[in-house]
Amino acid sequence: MNEDLIKQGQDHFGKLVEEQILRVEKMKSQQDWIDYTELKPIIIGIVGGDGIGPIITKHAENILKFLLDDEEKSGKVQFKEIKGLTIENRVKVMKAIPDDILEEIKKCHVILKGPTTTPKKGDPWPNIESANVSMRRELDLFANVRPVKVPKDNIDWVFFRENTEGAYILGSKGIALGDDITFDFKVITKPGAERIIRLAFDYAKNNGINRITCVTKSNILKTTDGTFLQIFYDMAKEYPQIKADDWFVDIITAKLLDPKRRQQFKVFVLPNLYGDIVTDEAAELQGGVGTAGSSNIGKRYAMFEAIHGSAPRMVEEGRAKYADPSSIIRAAAMLLRHINVAKSAERLEKALDICTQYEKKVVLTGHSDGVTGNEFVSYLIETIKSPDLDARWEKYSE
């Protein structure tokens, strides 16, 4: 038996345990939720990212500035552009987020963020950590909330994905012991599970929703997923008006494709990895990952983003101007709701539905046979301005 490899593994795992114990203690001592009504100004950071990111983020920024024109002029909101979160700059300092950029991000209250490149094996870039994973950890953005709506199929889902632990929190801290053995690690903590599950139950209660579904693989991962599921059912006792049930991740991916069953689901709560996979599948039913926005919520900060990647191939092929900005624009609508500008958020959401699901007067294809992002945004803004927006939306959504 190779005693050196055993000692190497023990030392590596011991350090991870120490880190996670400290993280748990930090969670237990967290401050209260930020109150946006007491802030003036609310600082909105704009972070372009990589690839198509700066282009589509600019489209969303223009729409936000159009909708928040009065708030910006009165000093209620302030926009702050933060440049440099690119793969080139990150590789230069070998950090997921360079220190100077992270410092600027922390000066904001909410962030609108474009896609960033995460290197994978075989890429020309070094294997640095995902900027998203790092930002969620640094800002403690523990809740990834992803809504999916397909009115014609009676689909109206909201997914609460745990965002700071599970398989991702230690995703860059696996270990290879010699040539034959590799380990990655998954961690579920009681405080981490409790806060995401509580948020999901409170959302259901506050919105009059009577069902919530927990997704795990607790029949196999009995310790981590088993803990998550047990906390879910313990907490469900506090919400007797809400039906609580659970599904394994493999079968729920099938049931979301079942026209008879999928209409029954409403709110989901999931550990990190499962939430990533299942919400991408759900977004495909809505029209693809390019149509779905995402919010990352913590008590002090919030970050809103597209759920797709940076599409470097589109940039290489000269097609970036044809990229669909719908996902990050939907994220912008979520940002508006988060800072309590609900009426503008509603108008934007209705206009998006009209433009992308109903009228489709212009169509984005990602190629020159479709319109550019600029042309789509012009169509969208004209729709937002329309005095009969509500009537048009109600006609189509009946």
C-alpha cells in the first residue's frame, strides 16, 4: 500500500474540512437582508464578461437605462460599468476574478453580468476556476433563482438552485493521487441547505403557490443529498398549506418532458449541480437557454445573468452582432423586480413574451438570415412603449 499517497490524500482532505467548517461559522453569523428602499443610490454594476457577453450586456443595459430613466435622473439608481472580467485578464493574474475587479464589484448593490469563459480540459487556457462560481462564493450569492414560463403549455415553474456548495464549491479542489486515482468532493451543510429551502418555501407561500418539489439523488448519495432532503421535509412542517414532495434528479428530467405530468409542478428546490442541469433542460422548453434569465441572490448582493455561455465560436465567425440578448434581458427584468421597480419589470416581461413567443415580427437566428441584436432591441423598446401593451399581451396569453 502506498503510504505517501494516503498521507497526501489525508492532508488535502483535512484542509478542505477546515475551510468548510470556517464557511459554516461565517454563514451562521450573517447579517440581515439589505433593504433597497433605504438605499440612495442603488448602484447597478454592469459587467460585460467574455465573447458575446459585452455585446448582449450592452443591449440589456440600454433597456435598463430606458426603463430607469426617471430613477437615474432623480439619483435613486446609479450605473457603474466594470470592465476587465475577461479570460485574458483572469489568466494574466491566474485568478477567477482579479482583485481590482472584485473590489469594484463589491462597491455595487446589484450586478448585471454577461457570460464569462470557463476553461475546460483541452482548451488553450489554464484551468482556472469559473468566474461565476467564484463570484457566488465571494458575494455569498446562495440562491440561483430561474423562472421558466411557456403559457401555451401551461408551464410556470420557478427553480431555486443552491448556489454556493454541492459539487461546485470544491470543483477546482479535487485531487489526483498518482496516475490511477482521482477524487472530487461534494459538500452539503445544514445552514446552506436551510437558507435555500427556506427561500423556496417563503416564495411559494408569498405567491399563493401550493406545491414545492425537492430534487435529489438521495437514494445513492445518502449523506449529502440525504441531509438536503431531510431538511426539506423538516421545514415543510412549518408550511402545512404547501404540498411538499420529492423526486430523484434522473426521473424529474424525464417528467419535465411529459406533457401530462409537467403542468403539475410549480416550485423546485435543488442542490447545485442538479439545479444547473435541470434548469437548462427546462429553459429548452421555453425556447432554449438563450431565452432564460437567472438571478443569484444573497443577503447583501445580487447578480443577474444569462444562463448560457460566452459563445466564442460566434465571435470567431463574426456573428456576435446576431447573438440573442433575450436571456440577459430577462435577467434585467428580474433585477428590476429585485430592486422594487415591479411595474417596469412587468412591462419588460410582457414585451419579451410578445416579441419572442407571439408576434415574432423580427427573428434572431444567430446568423445573417436573422436580425441583429440591435434590431431586436429596437423592436422590443417600441413594444414596451406601446400604449396597448397590456391588451396585446392579454390577447395572446389567453
